[in-house]
Amino acid sequence: LLALSTFEVTATLDCTGGWYTVQTWRGVPLVELLARAQVRPEAIGIILRGVADYSAPLTLAQAQEILLATHVGEEALNHVHGFPLRAVIPSRRGWHWVKWLTEIEVI
């Protein structure tokens, strides 16, 4: 993952707890990984899985905007931000931004 080309996106993390922050995130677009994996034509979506059995199901259309972030600002992700990998989804509320990403399942 770290050997792939990275991109940046500035996005607002809108938490359901009532706070928000605007940050620049850097990482690999999920669509690049899906293309390399040669997702089967009948696939309809993905499930992002993180620690503690947390998951977020999304359609393949929604997956188009996901950045698999390895950095926030100029810094590598730390534990608070979801090290080693976090899904950044600009159009979705913060609870979809799966931290501590452990698995991406194509369904």
C-alpha cells in the first residue's frame, strides 16, 4: 500500500458527537486497490471492517470517493486518528470513516 501513488483530500470530519474538524488527509484511493484486485462484475458493494467488530457497508458507487488514509496533515496517522489505516469518506458522517481498518470485503 505504501508503495502506491498517494493523493490528498481536504475533508470535514463531522462527528455524531457534535464536533467537527477540517483536515487534509493523504493516502491511496480505494478504487485503485479495487482495480488491482479485479473486482468481479457482479459485486454490489464493500464492507469496511475495523477493530472491535465495527463495520460500515457501502455501495461501489460510494466507494469511489474513499481514501485509505495513512497520513493526516503532514504526519503519519497516530493511534487517535486510526493508525495504521483509516477510511476517509468526505460525503459521509464521521462514523462511516472506519478507523483502525482491518479488512475490506467486496460483496
